[in-house]
Amino acid sequence: MANTREIQTALAARGIDPGPVDGIRGPQTIAAIRKFQAANGLQVDGIVGPQTGAALFAGATTEETGLWQAILSVISAIIGDPTDNTGMPPWLKNAYVDLGEAEIKGAQHNPLILEYWKAIGQPVYDDETPYCAAGEGYWLETAGLRSTRSGLARSYGRGWGIKLDGPALGAIAVKGRAGSATFGHVTNVAGRTTDGRLACLGANQNDRIQISPYPVSAFSGAEDCGFFWPKDYPLPKSIGFDSLPLIDAGGNVLKEA
């Protein structure tokens, strides 16, 4: 995926302040990307996809251009055309950018996970505290959408969004925890698997941001569990398990819906 530090360096070289050049895709960097996109007539979504990357790195050396073309082709294969509003919603694109990030074992903490907590205004300063809701909030907020700004996964099923009749690409999926009416897990529907389960991209899944399989039935059993959609974003055109693309654990599409 794209190297955030190099994106920050390129933005700074063009006179747009991305904040500290620290490799963290935080709010300042997102804002700088949006500013660059607006100034260059690009879709303003804060994501360095194929079109934004091509504009940002125009004028680079042949070697640098070749490297970035390879990186951008990978991004394009996963998130598709960033101007296509009928496909993957922006918060899911944001989650794909973080795919593979993980907790750091020991005394150190992954700075990106700390940024998740900062984005939702929660005073958490480690990467051990369950952070699925923090990641969800960060991806929504950096897409320009208000999250619940809560560290509780099930807050997304409690009046925040519109409850869908079934899974949809990008739906915020909330599941409960056995024996608890408070705790659970929140993730994003990214597709379906070859064995008939949902492929969900979320934070704090096996201590990292990854795509994990869940049965559809996992997201049922309580009113605040299920599939939800931001109130201030156009509803998905297709809902239902069969409407989802068949993908692998890396997010690569094996078969279109």
C-alpha cells in the first residue's frame, strides 16, 4: 500500500502542510490530502487513490514513478475507481488503507491505533484496549462522516445509523458477545467468502486490522446488532448476501456479485 511518509513529504514539497512527517495518516494528513485534491480538481475524499497519486507524484523520477505506478495499481485493484460512488463507500476504502496494521507487543504502541482513539476524542493511550470501535470511528471521521465517538462497539446499533435488512458492501456490522448486553464487536462488510460467510474488514481482529470471516447469523440476536448505515450518506443500491463480491483474505475480488 501507499507509504504515508512519502505522501506527507510530497504534500510538503507542494507547499501543503501535512503536519509532522511521521508516517501516520492522521487528521492533519487527511486534511492536507483533501486540500490538494480540491486544488487540483480531484474528488475530495482524503484518499490517495490512482488519480490523486498520479497528480501528487507527477514530476517524480522515472524510478519513483515506476514504484508509485505499482503501488497505485494495487490500490486501484482493491478500491476500484475512486470517483465511482455506486461502489465501495469511503470509510471502507479508509479501512483498506490500514489493512495489515497490528498491535505492537510490549511497552510500545502502534501510533496509528493511538490516532484512532484521538480521532474519536477518547483518552486511551495504548493499543491493548479493544479498539474495534475506535478504528470504525477513525475511518468514518476521516471520510467526513460523524461516528458515535464511543469506544463501545454496540454504540453503532443504538440510534447512530439506519438499520439495514441485510448485509451490504460497506455496512457497519455489529455483533454481540455471549452473556453481555453491553459488549460486542463492530466491523465492516467487505464481501463474502467461498464457504458462505461474510468477509468483514475491521480493527482488533486477531490483534490487527484484517479481513475475517463471520456467519451472517453472528450479527443477530439483539436490537442493537445487525447491519447499519450512516444516516447522512446515500443508502446502498444493493442489500443482501448475494449482492456482495466474493473476496479473499487480502480483499482481492474473486468474483463480482
